[in-house]
Amino acid sequence: MKSHEIARRWTEFFSSRGHSVVPSASLVSNDPSLLFTVAGMVPFIPYLTARQTPPYNRAVSVQKCIRTADIEEVGKTARHGTFFQMCGNFSFGDYFKEGAITFAWDLLTSPVEQGGYGLPAERLWVTVYEDGDERDDEARAIWRDKIGLPNERIQGTGKADNYWHAGQAGPGGPCSEIYYDRGPAYGIEGGPVADETRYIELWNLVFMQYQLSEVRSKEDFDISGELPSKNIDTGLGMERLAMILQGVDNMYETDQVRPVLDAAAALSGKEYTSAEADDDPHHTDDVRMRVVADHIRSALMLISDGVTPSNEGRGYVLRRLIRRAVRAMRLLGVERACLPELLPVSRDAMKQTYPEVETDFERISRVAYAEEKSFLRTIASGTARLEESVATSKASGSSLSGADAFTLHDTYGFPIDLTLEMAEEAGVKVDEAGFRTLMKEQRERAQADAKQKKLGHADMSVFNSLLAAGNTAFTGYDELTTESTVRGIIKDGANVPAAKAAEEIELVLDATPFYAEAGGQAADVGMITGDGYVVEVLDVQSPVRGLIVHKGIVREGEVSDGARALAAVDPQRRQSAEQAHSGTHIVHAALHEVLGPEALQRGSFNKAGYLRFDFAWGEGLSQAARSEVEEVSNLAIRNDFPVETKVMPLQQAKDMGATALFGEAYGDRVRVVEINGAWSRELCGGTHVGSTSRIGSLTLLGEQSVGSGNRRVEAFVGMEAFRHLAAERALVTELSDMLKVPSAQLPERISATLGKLKTAEKELERLRREQLAASASALLSSARDVAGVRLLTHDAGEIGGADDLRSLALDLRNRLGSGPSVVALTGRSKDRPLVLVATNEEARASGVKAGALVKLAAGILGGGGGGKDDVAQGGGSDTGQIESALSAIADAVARRS
């Protein structure tokens, strides 16, 4: 029976018995405590814990789930997989133990032709809760008396296995688990308490009947009484049932996973043998193929639900899955990109159950293939460095240091989990604690640097004491000038009563129109004036939530604590900043329109006339894509879309589809900025134009990588965009005048000119090489005997590069004939000195090594170099030392004995 048929029968069985069919929720969990949906009951938690009233009394679902806590065990056992599907049926104050047990038994044992799964009843075992004097006698009696299961096939287990709670005060209750006996080939007799490999768990029935008042651990809690409304939560593992119904040994060989496994075997030329024993010679390769099959499917489903690779949170889990799959294929001998051949196989295996993986495959594949391409580059750059560190550690009998692991991560982009895996395979431990310490120190340095730049060395307690008087009222959404009162003056990190002209201070007002840097928008600038004083505001920050701090210089007079103040924002700077911020939202929406919704924001910065926007994308944008983003953005500006702001509860904003920056903390009520309604709807606390035409125009400056899987676009808006285009127009005009062609013909003329220049350079290079070669005969006569070695030294003057010296040196060495011979040449290329030494076999036998001579000469030239004993080269920075370098080579040859 295929997996999609198992799912169909599940929902049909329960829907025909009064259950509402609830579609699978996204793998991205709405629960803030979870990255992913890790169990079938997760979407129902608000109902099971009575936080919300369920819209139905009975429900059935087939829920997509992801668990990666035991990712290292994937492929090693039949039970561990990252993506799985949990079939669940739920009762909210409706049927209880007898109903749940009866439903389970009927569905499992009913004949296939009657809509059941047709499992033989004699192979089913169950466990019930029994822990000392605490026993679920009711469940045992139902299994024995109602179902007719022999008492010997009903086993009791304790709280560790057969009791559920959420880890905190709330509902809880005993469980009853259903197991299938796979037979003596899989283990010993004795039921699930004896062997959970032979007796594999299929279905867990949770009976939520008690209110727990205090939970100290999994097995230590207090029961305050029975719940007034009892619930049922059950979960059957689809992959495990598929194993049984399809007659295979593990979940990797079921119909939704096996095709990828077979494709991996075909690509690698390996034979898959289903090996599970460590001592089986096929075990290592079989585990790798199972890892590939599991992780490819998990990546497909995660990307389908909108996750993109990144270095944090959900994105990091996806990145790790893809990279583990790619690396497993490399260990199987496939070093080229393999996802283009494996991902479509997984799509075809899953599309019958999840049609969206086919309809959205263009986007899914684009994300996955870009991540593989990026990782292959990372492997190429970091593997050699890791192997060096591993070899050094092995030689010294020590672990790979935290510093080495940190260098691999920080310099080569090598993730720590990959370092740990590869080092373990080589038999070397890694000082992971040292690595974590260095990472923590780096973060702390970055935070300290940022804090120092923004707030000097002010003690945060100073800001907290000022906050005690209440939040600073921000009036800048509605006005640019506000009358206020000076609440505090900070100088050199301390609260002071007053400040005089020329002093740098931080000023806190009761109310201000100045926008503090936040959400990617730069701070306002302007003036704060009062009776007898003028303060120029250069920066505005919010060091603690609710407090706005103005950094500035007293330009005139003396400002004192408690003085009246008139705070005035520079209107032109604010207008330009609003143009840039609204432009940022437009670029984000344009990227979604051109690339798709997976082009998620990763960060932004905007200031007067300028914006930059970072987004999740695995490859550089084509010129056509950049032009389209720019066109969509300017069309939105031309169309004069309204820019509206609304304040609402966070959940309402999410329900409306408002985009939030991943990792950002939001309060219960948020500000939503809309441009043309749903076209652009984002959570944002920044300031914006009233309508898009106020932006004027937007010009993209360029696009670049800012880390694996992330890209950055930059743009000018408003007058800055006009000035940029005007400057480019002036440049085009100047080039047209210079080359005496219309602007439309510039590309052709410049291309032709560059072609002529390259031809001329090649001709000069040819002539230079011929001149050098022609000089070889004359140079032979300058060879002299130095302590039994024929030494030829020569400064070739201006050369094209090191290849010129190499060709001449090898030619001269060959012409010098038998006997110990050394050729040492210098030259100048791009105003820098080069040195090259070539020795023959006889010279090397007498102790003359080219590498040592080059190292000596390059040091004199102010640089370095080296190479093999026969040919070596180096360079430096001081052309004035060329003669001294050649003399040092001669002296070294003379002293060798």
C-alpha cells in the first residue's frame, strides 16, 4: 500500500466517523517556542490546553513534521528520520479511552477491501500506563474485555514511556501504545518491553484526563485533579506503517523515500544492501545513501513551506540538511553537483500527497541548487585547510584547537558541524568549547564596538534612571517641531546639570520629533534650541526601549536640566530619509514580484537619498532581473500608490500577511505600513512618504553577495538618483566627445578600441619574449665559475611577468650543458622586482637549492618567495636592491661548502 493511500484511508476512516478533516499545517510552526512543527498535535495545542475553544469536537489530520535533534542518528537505524508524517485523530471533550482504542483497533485490523489496513490482529501488542501503585486499569480492561486482546500482549510501562504532559502545569495523562511484531528475524521474543526493534511502535494514544499543578521533570509532577473536559490526542507514524504494509526493513525503503536512495546509488555506482549492522562492510555506504534520501526529502518539504537557507534558525537547519546530503554524496564518490538529479526524484515521490512540490518546483529547485553550488565552493576552499589542521593534530596527538575551528568558520565559511563531522571521521576530536568561546568573544566585541560607536562609554544605568520618569513621547510621525522639556544631560557617561558651548553631550527630552536609528532607518538630525542655548543634533539612538537620546554639540550658550526646549528636525534630511525608507519597501515588493516570495528580507539600511537591501537569494541577479526590479520599482513610484500606516495587534498583522523581519522582537501591538494595500505590507516603525510619487525616482547602483545565500542591492532615490543619472549622462557625453561617436555607438567603439589594445599588448609581449630569447646566446658568455658551479646572474630589466623569467632561465640552464649550473635572473614587472632561480641536477647534488636562494634574494628585495629545489621564484617591493640580491645569491653559492 502506497503512502498516499495510507493517508487517504486515514482521513476517510475518521471523517466517516464525525471527524473534521484539518489540512496539514506548515512545517514552520506558529508556536514561538518551536522552529518547526515537531508533532502532529502541535497545531492543536491551543485546544488541548484549553487556551482556545476548538471549532470542532473531533478532528483528523495528516501532519507534516520535522525533527532534527537526533540528526546524527539518521540512516543508522530504522526509526530516525528528519521529515515524517504523523496521522492524528483528536477528541475535545467528546469520546475518550474506549472510543480512541476502538477506532485504532478497527482501522488497523479491518480488511483492506473494507477500508482498513488489514494488519493481522495476532501481531499487535499494546502497552498501558503502570507505575507502582498508579495503573491505568481502565485502558487495560478496554483492551482485554472490549477488544479481546490477550492479557499477555498487554504490557505495563511507567511514566518515562507511557505518560504525557507539556513539561509545565496543565493537562496531562497516561498513554497506550500499539506495537507491531515484525517477527523473530528482527529480535527476541517478549513484547515491546523486551525489544523495540522487533516490536515497532505504530500508534500512540494519549488520554488527557488530569490537571497537573506542578511539573518538575518528565516523571516527577503533581496531579491536582481530573480535567472537567477530557481530550484525546493520538499519533500514528505514517512511515512506520508504510514499512509494515510495504514489507521493507526501514523507513528509507518506503515508496516516498526509496526512489531517492536508488538514484543516489545509481549516481555513485554503489550497491544498496539494507545493511544496519556496524560490522557489515556495506554499512557505511548504506548509511550515507539513507542520509541522502532522508535529507533531500526534508529539504524539498522545508523549501516548499517557505524556508530558505541562512546561518540562523530554520534557515540554518535547512542549510545543514542540504550540506549533509551533498557531503554524503561526495563521500560516496560523487563530487559534482547532484541535487539537479536527486531533487526531481523526491518531487515525483511526494507530489501525489503534496501537489505543491510539483507546482512550485521551479522556485524550490532554484533555492536548493544555489545552496549546493555555494556549498561546493565552500568545500573547495575549506577542506584543504581542515585537512592540514587535522594532520597537525594527529601528528601531535592533540585535538583540533578551537582557534583552528574558528578560523575555518570565520575565514573559509566552514560550518562547525561539518568540521566536527569530518574531524570525527579522521579520528580527531575538536575543542568545540574553545570554538564556542571564540564565537562568543567575537559577538561581544561586535556588540561592544557598536555600542561604543553609538553611545560612547555611557553606563546603561544612567539611561535607566532617566527612563524611570517615563518613556520619551515620539511625535515625529505627525510633526517635525515639538516643544518639550530637557529631562537629562549626559556627558562622558555621567548625568550632569548643565553643558556649555562646544561640549559634546547626550540630551534626553520628555517628547521629541527626532527619529532614533531603528529598523534600518538612519537617525534624524536637526537643532534643539531654548532660552540662551543652541544644540546641534548629530545622531539619535534608543539605548533602552522607550528612551530617545539625542547626541550633539552645544553650539551656543548653556543648556541646563529642566530647561524648555524646541526640538526641530531638519526637514530636507527627513524627507530624503522617508523617500529612502519607502523606497526600501518598494524594492522588497519588487523583488518578490520578480524573483518570488522566497526573496526574504535579511536586513536593510536607509538614509537620506540612499538605501541598501539584503535578501535571501542563492545566486547573482542577471542584468535582466536587475532591470526588471528597477522598472517595477519606478512604475510603483509613477503610479502614486498611497502609503498608509495602521496600528494593530501583532496576530492581526500576521493574519493579514504582513512581512516581519526574521529574528526581530515585536510587541503585542505593531505598526503596519502598506503600499497599495497588500502589494507591500510590512511591520515597520519607520517614517515614510505619504504616497509613492513623493519618492521621485529610484536608481539601482548594483548587486552583490553578502555571504552565502544572501544578496544585497543598493539604490539612490529622489535627488540623489537624479544626480547619479546626471553624472552618468555627463560621463557618456564626455566619452562620446572623446571617441567622436554618438552615445548609441559607444559600446561598439569601446569594444573595438579594447580589441586593438589587447592585440597591441600581445604583440609587445611577443617582441619582448623574442628579445629575451635572442639575448640568451650573449648571456651564456657571462656565466662564471663560483666554487665549482657555473653561475649565470642577470637583470632582465622590464619584463611582462614571471613567465618571461622562467622561459629564459630554463633555456639558459639547458644551454649551460653538463656540470653543476645555476641561473639566477631578476626583472621588473609593474614596478615590482621579481627573482627566479633554476638549478640543474648536478648543482642540486652539490648542495645548491633554488628555493633557498630565492628566499634569500626575495628577503633583500623586501618580499618573499620559494618553490622547489630545481626552480623557484619570488618577488618584493624594492627594485633598488636587485643588484644586492643577485650578489647575495653568488655569495651563497660560494659559501655552500
